[in-house]
Amino acid sequence: MKKLLLILSILLIFTSCVQEVIEPTPPTTQSIFDVKESVVVDGQNIEFKLPSAGLYTLTLIDKETNQVISRERFNGTIGENTKKIYTNSIQSRYLYLLLEDVTKKEIGRTTIITK
């Protein structure tokens, strides 16, 4: 009986010392258009989802004057897409970021604040 308790105690010690392997979870990315407002810095990546592959346009618009600051046309892929946003030469602090498809249909709109 004492031997059995000793063996069980040793097994319990060994099993409690085994390191549990925890799988890392991949970082989740949130679409910039899922939030009402975002703070961005120069050269930051922005993520967004597209409903289909094709030609899209990202437009930065001054929130106060409604003037177009920049416009980029790009070929997007269905699902997750990533673009860099450059803000060093932009003097406005509050901007609209607008995503449109080739037919000018609005896919997403949000406010960005430059730092």
C-alpha cells in the first residue's frame, strides 16, 4: 500500500511538472471601416475587407473643407486587403477616408485623425 501511494505521488509530481503547450493565437486585424474614428501615423498599414476582386479607390477628404487631399486607385482582392497610409505632407488633422468601387459605390467611410 505504501509503495502504491509512493508511485502515485511520484506520477502526480511528474504530471504536474509537464509544461502545457499553449498555441499562439494569430493577431486579429480590424477593418479601419469597422470603427467610427481612427488615429493614424505616417506609414501605418490600414486593413479592410473587399466584397470582390476589382478596381477600387481610396480617397482622403479634408473634413472641414470637403476638398480631396489624395486619391489612390488600386486592384483589390476579395477579402482582407492592406494599404499603407502616408500623412506627413497632409496639413489637415481630421480627414474622411472613403473606399469606393469602380462604379463609385461607397464601400466604406470613416474619420481618421493624423498624428
